[in-house]
Amino acid sequence: VVSTQSTESSGINAEYGGDTRCSEEGTSPPSTHEVLGVDHWGQVYESDGEDRVGYCCGIRRVLGDRGDMLLSDSSDSTPVPSEPDQEVGFYGEVLDSFKAGYLIRKDVDGVLIEVNASKHAYNVSVWDQLIHATRALLEMSATVAQFRSHAEYFAPLFIKLAGDRQTETVILEEVATWAVEMERVDEVQSILHSLYDLDVLDEGSILAWSKGCEEEIKERIERFVTWLEEADEESSEDD
């Protein structure tokens, strides 16, 4: 089911002329598929009868290489890394809670209660909780259209888990890492725009993070970043 694009998104589509570029070789679904539409950044998305990717539980932490940057504006809270076995078990429970909740359209606060219960049961850090919740949202979606539908449902949960520059950067880093690992970098621009539209990510967080992200990702999100910068300039002029 393709979710209806917002009025704002439609305006952007018209502005950019609806480019119909296809994804790079190797990133389209391998099974029989049907073109469902083209998003406002020119990404063609298609239906897919089966999941394209599986999570291999290659545990990574955002708070490794870029920990200093993430914590630069924090108070005295220091993230405590979780044990790998705990993270694997926790991720499995989060993914199960997400899938079951979305399937029956359970109240998203109920899903959050389950995720928090799993967090305490496995004794994982708040940072790993956010990382794995983000990964679960991404892994549920075989196409951009599916991601938009899932994100609309789970947005209130992520708004409660995140909500500041530091936590939003954790989400951005995980999206980028997942996209590179799964060879789905062409989808990052649409994913970030969906999260921005749904108030999960703030434009300031996206712009600050984009300055230091990998070149492979930076090239894919260039038009979105430019649009955000121009919108920010217009807003400043109006003020």
C-alpha cells in the first residue's frame, strides 16, 4: 500500500520536475516487482513480494568513532555500551514487537512499553535501544513506500525516544550505516525526508550531521540538504 504524500512533498516534487532515475544496479528488488511510483526526489520505488535483506546482527555502535561529536553538547550523561549477546536478543524482541504492533495496528504506546520492558530485561543502554529501534524500522521495509507507511505508524514512538540533536544524530548515523551495509544508499534521501516530514528529525540536526557524513551518503542527499538550507534561509529572512 502506497501512503499518500503530503502537500509539502507534492510541492517539492513539482519543484524538482519528477526525475525518474532508477536505483543503481544491485539495489532493486530481485523478485518480480511492480513500479508503484516515483518520490519527490526521483527515486523509483516498487512492490516486492519478499524481503530483500535480512539483518545479520553485525552489531555496531554509533558511539564509537563519532562519540565525541555526539556527546559534545550533552551534560554529564555517559552512554554505557551493552554486551553483544544482550544486543542480539534485544534487537530480536524489538523487531518482533514492531512487526506485531504494526500488523494489528496496536496503539504505538503499547509497542513502546514492550520495547522499554525488553530494554530493562536485557539491560541495554538507552543508546543501543534507539539504534536497534531505528534498525528494526528500516529492516521491516523492503521499499521506500513501505518505509513511509511504517514510519507514519512508528513516528510517535521515535519522537518519545529521541527529540534532541544528540539522539537525532544517533538515528541519522544508523540510517546511513544500514544503507551502506545493505546497499540501499539511493533510498536515504527519501527516508530522511519522511522522518523530517513526520517530525522525527529536525532540520538543524540533519544539516549539522550532513556536514560530516560519508561522501557516498552526502552525494545522495545533496538535493534534500540544499532544499533544507534554502528553506532555513527563507525562514530567517521572514523573521
